[in-house]
Amino acid sequence: MAQYSAELDGVFVALADPTRRGVIRRLGRGPTSVGDLAREFPMTLPSFMKHVRTLEANGLIRTVKLGRVRTCVLNRDRLALVDGWLAEQRRIWEERTDRLEHLVTDPKEEQP
Amino acid sequence: MNPDLDLTLQRVIRAPRAAVWSAWTDPSRFEKWWLPAPTVCRVDRLDVRSGGALVTRMSDDGVVFVPHLDASFLVVDELERIVYTNAIDSAWRPANPAPVPMTAEVTLSDHPDGTDYRMTVRHGDPAARARHEELGFFEGVGSVIKQLAVVAESQAVR
């Protein structure tokens, strides 16, 4: 299955933007309200919320609403997907195996 | 299995064992999956038998090829098992491969849906790993890893 690769793709897409990396970095210091976060980035609130939703959709952060305040929390388990040497080796082999699987299950490929 | 150095993976591949075996042993098929596009893989030697050579090159433009892998098969059991290492090159000379010495073991067995495909990749010692990191292994995802390091550091402070 390409499940693992798809999850990694999402994480890398989410991290491939300076604003979103800035949010991750900021949340590394602790949970922060959306309002406080938004003030640190020079853009409109709707634009900022798009980034928050991308991070949330890919599981890098979660948001919790308490009363009228929505707070963002870093999901460290998710970051661990791309953090570290062995994880990188795992990514290489998982993706390589995805390609092998694709080749041998593709009806267009000539089977032996 | 050393969880700090080794990794395992397991898949059920919906194809017969012979098809998976052929993807590992037929150079024209091996080239199609070994490296991620757009990098082009070219097999120089794929002698899938115990002691046989596994030598590949790679290219970004399909014209200029540079060395990729120079390794030896340790154990090959037809349709069942392939073990290779880059710690011994294709001339059986002890090697210090970049990024790190490793042994990869692939086992194939029948599964009702196709092939039960399992891998164990055993990596070299921690010193080799440290050297590997010094060599800038993370270049490809450098900016991401730097960001992650910042997160990890701030985590440590908390």
C-alpha cells in the first residue's frame, strides 16, 4: 500500500511553506491561540487560517476550541514521521517498495 | 533486529511471487522501480546469485550517469529470499559505502492475495551513522530538518 508515502507526502507539503514552518516552530514553544499566532504573521486572518487548516488536515497540529478561543497544539508524533535518520531510511524503502508494488500490479506491464 | 539501527517492512503485494522475483532479477524491470523519477536508473550488473554483483548507476538527465550502488548478493534462494550488502563491493572488496553500510534481506512467500513481501534492513554501527550525518545526509530535505531541529530544541527547553 502507498499509505505511508501518502501520509509523508502530506507532511512534506504542509512543511513546504515558510508560514507553516513558522507556525510549527512557534507551537514548539507551547499551545497558542489562533489569534495570537495570526498576529505574528503579516497576512490577513483568512489567509492565515488557510495555513492552519493545511497543517491540521495533514495532522501536524490539532486545534481545540475553548469558549470563544481556538487554540493550536503541535502534534509531535506526526513530526516524528520525518524526524531522524532511520525514519529517512524507512521512507526511502517504503517508497521504493511502493514503486515495486506498482510495477508488478500494473496490468500494462508485461508479466513473466 | 536492533530497533535503533534496523528497519522492517511488510506488504501483501497483489501479484504472484514470480512477478515480484522478476522485478528484482530482470534488469529492465529492476530499473523501473529502484530509483524515484525523474532520476533514471541503469543496471550495470544484476547477477542475482550468492556472491553475485549488484551494480547500478543513476542519472538526472538520462545522458550522464554516475555511480549509485556497488554491492554483492550474500544469499539468494530462488523465488524465496534475496540478501545483499553494500559493505562488500561487487569485487568482494570491503567497502565504506555512502551513505552507510547496510544489509538488506527480502523474503517472499505465498499469500492468498498474492505475495507476502517482507524486508529487514540492517544498518552499520552508530559511529558510521554519526559520520553519515556529518556528511550532510539530510541535504535533500535540509530546510525541513533544520526547522525540525528548532522544534526539537524548543521541546527540550520546555
